[in-house]
Amino acid sequence: MKWEYMREEEFGPAIEKSGGLCVMCLGCLEKHGTHLPVGTDSLKGDKIVELAADRAGVVMFPTTAWLGDVVSAHSITDPAATNKRGFIGINPHTLLTVLEELCDEIARNGFRKILICNSHGGNTGLLAYFLRAQRYKKKSYVTMTCNAYDMGAHLRPANMLALAKKDPAYFSMLTEEDYATLEKFSDPSTVLGHACFMETMLIYGTYPELVAPERLGEESGLSTHRADYLAKLGVSTACAWPSNYPNSYMGTDPIGCSKTLGEAAVKMSVDRLTQIFEAIRDDEECVNMELGAGPS
């Protein structure tokens, strides 16, 4: 159920049906190599969340594509990077305020559980702090986060290949060429990270017309290793990633990625997220823990 599609009188029944759960996707606008659109994170995340929310019978709140942490939109050391087109970077203090006010408004409308589904790696730190900051004020609801899709497990080529071999019926859309491609990208030397094989799959599975495979090779997705010495020292800095990947692309060119691989990746992601939504929809203990109530 999409929030903006409902009439005012439909919210009461929708809240009851959804168990008081409202979900939202948080992406961003930033460059994703030369072969994917700047809206990659918001586009793929929104579609996966929408499909899972519809299946689980919960309400999806409409967020804008620019609502995300994109520090790479600004650079005090590289003015040329600041002039790159398509990036939208909002001050993180503003983002925290907007997120809190959105959640408060969602709760004012009657929802007691809010689940933010992250679709951009740059949001991870922001959302971790946001969850902590939410506890500094008394709230009538619980705020939670999860990933909109699982880059760390299911969607890694080696894991996806193993799952496909184990359950070929579930992956009936895959071709022999797809299996060969998964085999190739299962090699440990393959680089994965940003605008990579996995992200390309998800755009192929949601908005295939926006993928431009003919542009692969125009810019490198391999590291310059410029900031590696800091990582070896155990030092973190916001400039490390853009210094190592100045093309806003981290990955081996996803040659061989296809619509059918995208279909499989989205199917897996929607199934996983649906399970999460259903579990939170039917759970009251998460609210009790947040509000200090006893076990249900």
C-alpha cells in the first residue's frame, strides 16, 4: 500500500492491516559509473520496497530520491569533483532533522513502527546515529532500519551461484550464459562495491532501460590505492573512498550482466524483504522494548 495512493478514510484500516508498520526507502542521488543512472540507489530500492510492501500488506511512505547522505557531492580538496553533475548532497544535520520530523509525522498519523530500508552505503553511518538520536526524546513509536537488499550475502555472485545450483527451479529464469557469468564474477579477484555487478543486476531487474552497457570501459572502477596506507594504520577518513575511486565506480566491469540475472536478484531481494516486513508487522515486542513496556 503506497501512502500517497490512499484516501484519508483508508488510513485507519490500512494501519490495522499493516500492524501499525510503515516502511520507507532511503537512497540518494549520485554518480554510479558511466553505465548506471545517478538515481540508481533510490530507483532500485524504492521498487524492491514497494513490491515487498504490497506483498506483506504494509504501508510504504514516499521519500524523495535526494534524501540521502552524499558527502562526495562536496569536496574542499578537489573543486573539480564538486562540479560533477547529478550529485545532491544535503547537510547531514538537515537530514537528521528531516528524518526525525518525517518519523514524527508518520507516527502522528497512527503508525507505531517505522522501518527505514537503506538503499545507499553512504547512509549507513547516518542511520546508525539516527537510531541512537531517536532515543534522546520520548517517542510514541519505534524506529528501526534494515537494508533494502542483501549485498553481503545473497547477491554476491559466488553465493548467488551456489543458491542457483542448489535450487534451479527458483532460478528458472537464468540461462546458461548467466551461470557462466556468475562463475566468472565468483572469482575472488573480482572487485565489487559501487555501480558494480550487483548494483547493475538490480537496475537490470527494476529499470533495465536505464542500463547503458555500451559505456562500460569508459572509466575505471579499480582502486588507485591512494588512501590504502591509512587503512593499514587502522585510520578512517571520509576522503579515503573518493580518493581510491575518483570515478564514483568501484567494480570490475559487469560485462555479461543481464535482465534475467536482474530478475533473479530482484526476486531474491523482494522475498527477503517481505519476510522482514511480515515479521515486524506481526510483532509487538519491538514496540514494548522501545517504550519500556513489559513483555507482550
